[in-house]
Amino acid sequence: KNDDGIYINWPAMITIKYPWQSNEEFSQMQDRTEKELQTIYSLFKDAKAYHESAATEANLRFEAVRGLFTGTKKLYVKADDAKAIQSAILFCKENNLKMVLVGGNKALMVAPLLRENNIPVVVDRTHNLPGASDEDVDQPYKLPYLLKKEGILCAVHVDGFWQQRNLPFNAGTTAAYGLTKEEALQTITLNAATILGIEKITGSIEVGKDANLFISTGDALDMRTNNVEHAYVLGKDIQLTNVQTELYQRYMQKF
């Protein structure tokens, strides 16, 4: 899709007062959070009014988010703490917006609310540390499984294009912590396509869908055996050699 949605970083709703901070600095942090929330509410209130009016002069800012009010776009909200997630859900309900939660470190704490509002979660990389000192050390590894148990659609992503090569292994870790191999694969294929609204085109190998697939001689989700030999996009064989593979071959023969 050319333009699927709008991405927004939701303000953190939990402000922690550190020992070295003065009361004034802490108060400024709280004020900043409140101001950021007011800015978001004000922007969307104006954008909604623009959408519902018969404005003759185009406003590019409001045109960019018009799809949120027509239902053709989704609002991807980056939020981690439970209060921020609750705040974002309330905001989307008030404005009748389709929401996707991104990050969701504490999504499990508000799982009933997510399920009730049919909000999917795009989980941050599983190869991570727990979000709090009182959480299980393997909490990031098993979060997709726990969300699935709660009936919440979940996909896995890694932040940064340089991390794409590790995406399969992040998904593979979920197979060691609750999900089946098939379910783990779906977190980066069919589930992701469903969240993006393109599941009728891609996301699984089925008749009538785009021929987007790869062939690996080992388990593609296991870094010890992953060895992709062929990849196809729209049925076209993709050239997999690059400077990294050339250097690998050169120095494997050096000694």
C-alpha cells in the first residue's frame, strides 16, 4: 500500500522523580506531558472539524490525516506503559479511529481493554530486556504468546532497517517461549499482513496471492541453520548476492 496510516508517538504517562531532580524540574516534566496531550487532542479536533466541513481551501496537515476519519487509514500508536496505552485507546474511541498499538511493553496489563476494542499489537523486538525489575527475565520472549492467549492479534518487528536481518530470529525466539513454529512464523508474515490490511494479497502461500516466498535449506527462524538460497517477490527470483556474501566467500577460502 502506498499510504496505510499515520504513526504517532504517544506521550509517556508515567513520570518518575529521580533523586537528583528538584521539585521544579519534576513539575516541568509533568507539565510537558500534559501539554503534549493537549496538542494531540487539539490537532485532531481541528482535523476532524476540517473533515466534516465543506472547506474550499485545502489544509495539507489535515488532508494528511483525513483517511483516519474515513476509515481508510489506521493510527499506529507507539506506547509502552499501561497508562499511555489506556490514554491512547480512550482517545481513539472518542474519535472513532482504527488503532494499532506499537511497542506495547506493558500491553499485557491492559489486555482486556485491547481485546474489547479489537486492537492488534506490533511488539518490539523480543531480543530485549524486561521493562521492569519485577518482571520475568524472559518476559520479552514470551509476550507474543501471552498476548495470543488473551486473544490479541500480534506481530513482531525490529526497529531500524539495519536490524531486518534479525527479524526472523526474533520471531524464532517466540517459538521457544510458547508459540508453535507455525504461529511464530505468522508473527512476521500473515499476522503482519492482517494488521496492515493486505492479508488478501500476501502474508501466506495461497492460490491467488502474490508469490512472495523464500526457500531455506534450514530452519529460517533459527540463526544456527538459517540459510536462504532463493527468494521471490511477485514470482520474480531475487538476486541475493551482495558485498557481504562476496566478502564471506572470499575470506572463507583465505586459510
